[in-house]
Amino acid sequence: MSTDGYLIKGVQKMVFKIDETKKVESLFNSWQDTLIWSCLQNIMGNIYVDSLEKPLSAMAILADFCFLTGKPNEELVLYKPEGHDSDFIIMVPQNARWEELIVKAYGSKAKKITRYAIKKEPNVFDRKKLEEVVSSLSPEYSLKMIDEDIFNLCKENDWSRDFVSQYKDYEMYNKLGLGVVVLKDGEPISGASSYTSYKDGIEIEIDTEEGYRRRGLASVCGAKLILECLDRGLYPSWDAANKWSVALAEKLGYHFDHEYTAYEIWDY
């Protein structure tokens, strides 16, 4: 249990980090986002509330994402947890009243965006089709699971850093994470990895170095990672930032669910 104080218009306000996450499970019942599940399961991320005893408002923060739920609360919208070193965050409001508070708090710093939720259907994947995608990889490239050496290489490049950035070290990644890369001359040029982890699966992060895009490499990596998850009894969750990502997900067997609103906050 911990508390943090900060000032709003000269008045001291309090926000609480809650470890007894069962107290806030009901506030997040309508969400189907694995980053929230990671926080509720105390695997990754944190949850902050307006009260430790009877929380009515809550926000779950993990990586670059913040999910706001319950009774709209300006204090939570304005609060930046200690240790969140990035000046960027994506806020996902539960409803329009939370949206209004985000816009009021951040003004022009808040950019409204649309993201795309993908259905979570554990038995939807066609192994044969995924194996065919993997086997389509040109012989000039090679596939490799992310080991310690690849983990360290991923940290060095902007395009691949999010494959491993939420894991403090390789030991944590090896325990909780999972990923694959395409190599060209021994260097990663495309990959699919766990952005975050939760009890029963991972949230997929997928990308390709700019000079190698539109060659089908992301499809190969995505298919291989899904197969590896299936072999391990894990669910490979997918949430799309754009329609290209939706199309790739659908190619690999997923189905689109719905659009939702989020806000990119700069100078957070």
C-alpha cells in the first residue's frame, strides 16, 4: 500500500496505489484488455485508486497505456506515477465523461485517436494455414526465437525496443515473455514478441525495420509466434493501432471486434 500527494490549484490531493486488486475487479468488468488483466493479476503494471477501502475510481497503468474506469475523477487523470519516466502515454477512457476530463486536463497535448479491438477467440486459429505462412519465408532470411543475445539486440534499436522494453532483464523476459525475429545477416529486421504478459497469455507487439516492410516478414513472425503460444497453452492477444494491423490480424485468423477511442498525451 502506498500513497502519493500532488497539487491541483494549490490544494493537496491524494492518489493511492492499490495492491489488493480484487477490490477493483468490478470496476474493470466491462474491459477485455489484457494489459488490465496484467495489472489485476499483479504480474505487470499498477492500479491507482481514489480510496483504498472503497474505491470508486481507478486507473490501470502499464507500459504506454493508462485505462480509466469507474466514477470520473480529475485527480487520477492528472496524476503521473513516480517511476513513469516517459513523457508520453495513451489514455483509454471508459466513457465520454472520462474523455471530457482528459481534454480539460491536457488540452492541445491530448490527441484523439481511434484504435481497433480484436476478438479474443481461443479456438479460432488454423494451424495448417499458419504453418504455411511460416514456411513461405524466403531462404535469404532465417527465423529465431528471442534468446538473451537477441533480447539485447532488440533493446538497441528504436523499431524493436518494444519487443522487450517492459521486461527489466532477460531473466524476466525468459520467464514471462515470448518472441521471434527474422534475421538478415545475423541482425533482426522483423519480429513479433510479447509487449506485455498476463497469467494466460501475452499481448503481441509486431513490427519490421522500415527498409524491409511490405515483404511479408511481419506475417511470418506473427504466424510463428501464434503457433508457439498455442504449443505452450498461451493466448496471443492482439490489439490494433491502425487498419494495417487489423488486416494483418485477420490474415492470421483473428476477427475484428470494435473501434474505441483513446488519447495520445504528449509532454505527460
